[in-house]
Amino acid sequence: MGAETESQEKHAQESPKPTLTQEQFLSWKRQKDAAVSARKAEVSRKRAEDIAAGTVQMNGRELFLHEPGVFDNSRY
């Protein structure tokens, strides 16, 4: 049992855990969220440009928002 304790203590001394404050974590989280939202905005903008240029096919939601008359069933 003494050998286990020595082994655990030695391991704890070899690799000290880095301390991360809440302030540091929140700063990192804000930067990460900003990067993700910027990436999503860029993808959305690029998709809108591609749809306007006709280089990609629209999905159902985009078609409904862009041309709602296509889904008008009152004509039938």
C-alpha cells in the first residue's frame, strides 16, 4: 500500500495540472464563439451568393423563402 502512495505522489509531482481561471476560460469561450459565428456568417453569405448566381441548387427552405409562389396550392 505504501508503494501505491509513493507512485501516486511521484506521478502528481511529474505532471502538475495547469490552473485555468474562470476569467481565462470565459475569454477563450468568447473568442471561440466569435470565431464560430464569423465562420457561419461567411458560409451563409457564400451560400446566398451561390444561390443568386445559380451555381448551387436551393433546398426546400431556401426555395420557399426565395419563391413562395411555387408552394401555392390554391391553383389546383
